[in-house]
Amino acid sequence: MTAADTTSTREAKVDDLLLTVVSRHRAPVLLVITALVGVVVVVVALAGPFITLADPTRTVGKPFSSEIGWLGTDGIGRDVWSRVLHGGRSIVLVAMTATLAATTLGTLLGVGVGLARRRVAAVVTWCTDLLVVFPAVLLLLLLAAGFPGSDLAVVLAVTLTTLPYSVRVVGSVTRQVASNGYVEVARARGDGLGRVIRFDVLPNVAGPVLADAGIRFVAAIYLAALAGFLGLGTGAPAANWGRMIAENVPGASTNAAAFVAPLVLVLALSTSVNLLADELSARVADR
Amino acid sequence: MRLWRLVVRRLALSLVALAGLSVVIFAATEVLPGDAVTAVVGPDATVEQRDRARLELGLDRPVLDRYFDWAGAAVLGDLGTAYVGGRPVGDVIADRLPNSVLLGALALALAIPAGVVVGVLAGARPGKRLDRFLSTGSLLAIGIPEFVTAGLLLAILAIGLDLVPPVSLVPLGGGPLDAPTIVVLPVLSLAILPAAAAARLIRASVADTMSSPYVETARLNGIRHSQLLRRHVLPNSLGPAIQVLGLAVGAIIGGAIVVEALFSYPGIGAELSSAVGTRDLPLVQGIALVLAAITLLSLLLTDIAGRLLDPRLRT
């Protein structure tokens, strides 16, 4: 097989994947709306700080006033509109970084577990299951408590709480692939472990890994917003949708917008990501 | 007696798991002991004061020694003394835990029946409009963080309609039940997630049973749909679904930490987040250990209950 052949088959594969992602077999309206909402919220979160020049930490007027700016002011008179534009970035970035880390590590460990001898696999699975038992919020609180005020600690905490699930999923898929015969054939003809993983295992677990990454991202968004809400990570006065909800509860009756705006954004973000990830795993399962 | 052997085996495994989790808890909280000193003497303390506090707290000793001291005392029921306020950690937990148990029990009592009803309705006719509606609804509900649900309920029920108080203030010298309206918001916010999770699990189990050959046979015999559900489907799909209980307890413990903090409800979860805020390590470790033990216990109990309810595993 020439290099050109492999490229074209790879392109055909990508086309195939795109086709299954784009073509529809369930109510498309909801999906399109969800995707639009998700894209808008993520763009607002990432690009928000460029949209406004106003400083999200400066006091501009009376506390919890609904007269100043688009969305009024918060408890110490800061402009809610500019805080909303600044408050999503860390949530989305933390979630993305953690998902990338958890998926990469989870794939490595999962493939290892899937190919390892039964006893080794059992021990690793028991250890990861142990972390699954533990409420994620508790792990998040404990880990972030060790490094107050650091977003990196939140990334680490979110990665560690989602990693066990990744290892479990990838491990079981790898075990299926490994029992399919062609891995044994490849081993028997003398292919090294690296070659087998690269050419026989990884291409076949890619779909489930992608679907799993989607589910991990949902969990990561949830935990990242929750970390903000609990005051973990880069602390006050920096804006964060999760923390804004907590901060603005006391003023909810005088300036509801300060409380409702971040609430709606977190709701839109987590819901759209959740529905899209569910769709992705349904499609991967169908293939 | 196979059941007894099973119980003993599971109990032993749970204890090993608890020991493992105690290592995780200790390691996660002890990585930066410098800040624990600040929690005790305050940020303006002199170097001598800090050194003295470090000695008094025993933080100059090797980590392994401190872990075994802590874990050894914990086995005997002594969880140490809280830095802030100087009360024994066990007393603080004994004070707050009943309030949280009340919250969790009410949430469970609401979530499980709701989840079973929704799950059975959805799974009884898989793929039909009602199923699609309920399945999408429960999927949506699962993806919403508790603090957002809690915030929405707060905005609507407490601020919009003014039906319940927005903050759970317990009357002085009384318990949460002396002012029953204060538990409404926390319980509702806690119940939605496990209810949705239970509904999805039970829906899958019921839909699975609906497509099995013996249900098909019963249907071909002309049995009515309601009777089919009651006599043939439910007994065979609710047994496996017992694991939702363990799942729900886990979700409620995680949720309680968040929800109690939001509503200032005087439970163990709110205590934990405030202890994390003040870096009160003995209190954080003690509460985390108790929560881990409760989670493991609920998993153990649902596991055993699942075995008892599944006729194939009975002897």
C-alpha cells in the first residue's frame, strides 16, 4: 500500500465520521438549537474578555442596583455585564484542559489495563473504582483545599475525579478489541507491543474514546463551574459564573439579573454540552 | 450459609476500601502543612509563634507517623480536635450529621418513588412519545449542576413566589423540623439529580425486560398491558435496579455539600465547605472520612439487598 493510498483511506474515514456526525436520524431541531446554544455560550466564555473593555473588578455604582449598565451591579457595585463576559473563560478552559488530560491519561492507562494480565488489571481497576465511589465534590474540595487560589489545582482535581471513569471505559473496550483475534495474530507474527497498540488497538478504540471524552467534558464543565461556586481556584475578585451565582444570591430580590444571568449561562453551557455528548455517544454506539 | 460468607467478604472489602480512602483523604489534605499553621495562629503571627504552633500541632513529625496516629485514633473513634473553636471533631459531626441525614432521607424518599414512576412509564413503551419526552427530560435534569437547580428553585419558589424562605435558618435551640419550610428548597434541589438518574436506570432495565421472549409470550397470550407490567415486568426489572439506591446516596452526599452551603443549612456538608475555607484540617479530614464511610456502607447494603432480591443468586 502506497502513502497516497493510506492518506485517501484516512480521508475517507474522516468523511465517514463527519457524515455520521452531521446526518440525522432523530429530531434535528432540538439538536441544532442545542449545538447553537452551546457554541454561543462557549464563544461568549472564551471571547468575552475581548468584547468589553470595562474592568470586571471595579466598583461602578451602588450595590445590587438594576439601573447601571445592561445587567446592573453586584453586591459591591461591580458591573455585572462585564463580569458575565469575564466569568466563563476559566470554567471552559479548566474543563477543556482537564478533559484533554483525563482522556490522554485515561487512554494510556486504559489500553494498558486492557492488555495487561488479569491480576494486574484487577488491581488497577479496584484502585480506580475506589475513586469512583468517592463523591466527586468531596475529592474536588479535598484536592483544591491543598492549593488554595490555584486554577491548576482545580484542573488537577477535575482530571483526577474524571480519570477513573476514562480508565474503566477504555480498559473494557480494549479488552474487547484484544480478544478479537487480530491482536493475537499481530502478536504471533512478531509485532512489538508498541506496533500492536499503534496499529491494531488505538484505531479501534478511537470511537469509544471520543464518545467518552464528550462525557468527560460534561463532567468537567460541571466540576469546573462547581469549583467556582465553592470558591475554589483563582479567587475573588476575579469573575467566575459559578461564584457569581453564590455571590449574588443575597441581592436576588433587588437586582435579579446579577443572579439570573450567570445561572442561565451555566445552565445553557452544561445542558447543551450534555445533550451533544449524549448524541455523540449514541452515534458512536450505532456505528 | 453463602449469604453470610458474602456479607463478611463484602464487609472486609469495604473496610480495605475505607483504609484506602483514608490514605487519599490524608494525602490530599496534608500536602501543604504550612497553611494549616496559618489557620491556627493567623496570617500576622511571628516566626516564633508559627514554629511553636507547628510543634504543638505535631506538624514537624514525618507524614507517615502523623497518618498512622490519625488513622489509629480514628479507628478508636477519636477524630482529633478542630483548629477553629477547639471542639472535638467527633462532637461537631455528631451535632451536624443528624440534620444532613434528615435532608438526605427526605430527598431519597422523594427521589426514589419519583424515579421509579418516571422510569417505568418511559420504559413500558420504549421509543414512544412519552418515553422520548421523559428520557430527554431526565437526561437534561442529570446534566444540570445541583447549585444551578438550587438557584433556579430559589429564584422561583423563594424570591418569585415567596412560598419558602431563601435561607435555611434553624430556630435557636431547635432542629430543622421546628421550621419545616426551611427544608423544602434543599430537599427539592437534592432530589432532582438522583431522581433523574434512577429514572434512566429503571427505564433501561424495564425496556430491557419488555423486549425479552417471556414478555413477548405473555403479550401473545393476550394479557392486558397493565397486568403485564405488574406481574411480569416489574418483579424482574426492579431487582437489578436496586443499585440506584447506592447511586442516589452517593449523589446526595455530593449534592448536600453544595446545597447546604448555598442555603446555609446547618448540616455536615456546609460544615465541610466552611472547614475547607478556614483550612481546618482535622475537621476536613474527619468529615471526609465519615462521608466516605457512609458512601461505602450504602454501597455495601445495596449490594447485599440486590443479592437478596435476585432469585438466581439465592441458595
